[in-house]
Amino acid sequence: MKLNSSNLIIYNANLVDSSVNSKGMLAVQDGKILGVFLGEVNDEQVAKKIASSIFLEDKREPVCFDAKGLTLMPSFIDMHVHFRYPGQTKKEDLDSGLAAAVAGGFGTVVAMPNTSPVISSAGMAREIMKEVEEKSLAKVFQTVAITKNFEGEDVSEISKLSSEEFPVITEDGSDVHSAAVMLEGMKLAGKQNIMVACHCEDKSLSIVAKSYRARALDFMKKYGIPAGKVNAKTENVPNSVNFEIDGCLTAANQLLALAEDIATERNIEIAKQAGCHIHICHCSTAISMDAVKRAKELIKAAKTPVGFDCTVEVTPHHLGLVGTEAPYLRALVNPPLRSEEDRAFLVEAIKNGTVDVISTDHAPHTQEDKDNGSPGFTGLETSFAVCNSVLVKREGLSLNRLSQLMSENPAKLLKLNSGKILPGYDANLVLVDPDEIWTVNPEKFYSKGKSTPLEDKQLTGRVHATFYKGKQVYSL
């Protein structure tokens, strides 16, 4: 049963954010956390008695929610999703995208503008955000493209944007090819205090990589190997064909690694000149992450121009999977799944504080699109479980640190009043069982996109309920 009340008590919970890890209860009023009680409260009447001193003169009968000892955290914030709306609703639409978001424990997402048509103006973005607001399931920041229609030339719309309404702009799905145009765009963004999120990829190299991928896909189609299905049977495929497919994909990935590394260095240097906050999207290589680390060290030492800042995100799939050999080599995504050395470097970058946030790069596709080579995975509904499995259970990070990466830090970057369990913060919350083991079945996804390299994989950590502004919007 989903709960909808102005006054809500969540008791018998383990409260976790970046700094708190304690048994306790929350009192929520009109969408805000009104009070936090630390200590064991597993009886509804006791919870009501404690809450009565918090609600004071408010006589409205509160709804009580028994968390049954599970872990209550600030809901997650995803700075990188593709909802495919408008124009690509076979892949995803607002309803399916939002349903996937809340099922994954997300209260806020940042939607990319590579839609049909490309979101190139404030007016277009506002229309989408208005539609989302009416659904009252989660908050969506709809980003606007850096250049009009992704044509790589006109950046004039940036000067019309406010940072409060549009904290992020991006050309995600590609990069701005011209360094001169990128410099102009970043200068405008810097003046408006708007973050520029960069899909770092040198276009000239990615074009060559695409030709290698196309050759591999031709072989896969010929021998009936479905793209994006890592558990596809290949026993009857000649070894020479498997060798050719994997050789082509390896060549493509090597080029795409170089493309990422070159573009990351370029975009950071342009942002320095422009006095702009650059946010590096889905960083996947050790070389690119090292470039970010060096930029952060310069900022910390105050040896960079005023206004320059650099933050970085990593994805669950780059933290959890290695793509140098089949079958994961054949799980097409941009940037590709990398080597174990790269993966380990990303994990270390989380441990040493270089990484700011974890974002999904949720990229739903139809199976037909995947067969034709569309890169990307569905990620919202598996994000917490992958991160909990890899970072907490395997790498020894605390759940507090994971909350910081998935909630507090992105909230700060987006200037949101959420991401912490504190009085006065938005009651955007997620109830999880960090120890529950479950098997990924994409047919049960709320997202229209069913392609995931995690199919049939066992993960640890599951979302049981999501609350948005104090209203329960998802239950397992």
C-alpha cells in the first residue's frame, strides 16, 4: 500500500546518510523532515508519542510506516539519465522513465537533451519539467544543449538560462567538436554560473571506432548473436568469427579510450580558460580520471582561474564490469566497459575522494536498436544494488560514503535541499535492504529498456520503498 499523508511517521528504521548510521525514526510534515529521533523505536504507539512533541499543535492524524528494521536513506540523485522524451517513446517515455527512477530509489534525475527534437531552448525544457511536476513522482532537471540542435555552432541560448532553473547544460551523446565553440559556450556558462557536463569524446576517433563496431555487428547479425545479450549462446559460432568480432570490438574500444582521454584533457583546459565549472560525465579510464585528479589538485592549491571548477561522475557499470573479453566486450556502451586496471582505478578514485558522484547514464533502447548497435544500458533499477555489491560489500566502503556519492554530493551540485536526513530537508527518502540478495530480471523492469549486461546476475541490496516529498511513490 502506498502512503499519502501530510503528516508521516517512519519508525523502526536504521537511518543512514553521509554522517548518520543509527536506529531511529522520522517525523515528516508537508513534504519536509520535521524531526529526527535517534534511538530504537519499534512500537507504533511509542513512535506516535515521540512524534506528538514534534508535530506540536498540528492535530492531523499522522500515517505511521513501519520500516521493519530496514535502512532509510535520502533518496538517490542521478545527474545523468536519458528519458528519450520527446520523440523516442519506443525506447522510454516520462511515465516509464519516472517509474524506473522511483523503483531504483531516485527522487531527482537530470535528463539529457539528445531527444527528437534536441532540447535546445529554455522553453522546450520547461514544458517537459512542467509535465513531470504534474506527475509528482520525482524531480527532473531537463538539460538544454550547449549548441542549438547539437549542430556545434550556435551557443546563444546559454545566455538566456538561469542557474537555478538550469544548473547543468550538456551536449551528451556527443561532444562539441570545435574547441572555439566550446570555449565560447563555457564562457557564457561561467557568467551564468551554470555547470557544463561533458561527454568527452574526440569525434574524429569515434568515427573510426564506429566502423570497427559496424563490422563486428555485421558478423553478429549473420550468426544470430543478439547485441546487448551477454548470455547469448555462441557455441555454434566458428572460432574464427568470434575472434573477428572480438578483435573489431577491441580495436574500437582502444580508439574510444584514446578519444575519451584526449577530449577530457581538452575540455578541462578549455574550462580553465573560460572560468567555468566542468562536470566530466561517465569517466571510464585511468588516464582521464588522473586528468581530473590533477585539475582538482590545482583548484585546491588555488592555482587556477577564478570560476574554474571540475567535478566528475562514474557509472555503476564501469565500477562493476570489465569489458576486455567476451561476453562483456560485446555489451556495447559509450564509453565502453574498460579493463580491470581502469575499473580498479575508478574504485580507488572513489576511495581517495576524486570522484564526486555516481550517475547511471540510464540509456534505454529497444532490442532492435541494440541489434543495430545503439550503445547504452538500462541502469536506474539496478544502480544501488550494483554500487552496494561492488563498493560496500566487496571494496569495504561504508554505506555512509555511498550515500554521500549518490545523494549528498549531487544535491550540493544541483543546489537542492535534500541528500541528508536532517530537519528542514525535503522528505525525499528511500528504504533499502542492504543485505538482500536478488537476481536481475530485466523483464520486470519498469523501464521500457530491457537491455542490461546484468541479466541473471545476483546482486546484494534492494530498494523496498521510495518517498517523494513525504509521499510514498514506490513499494516493492
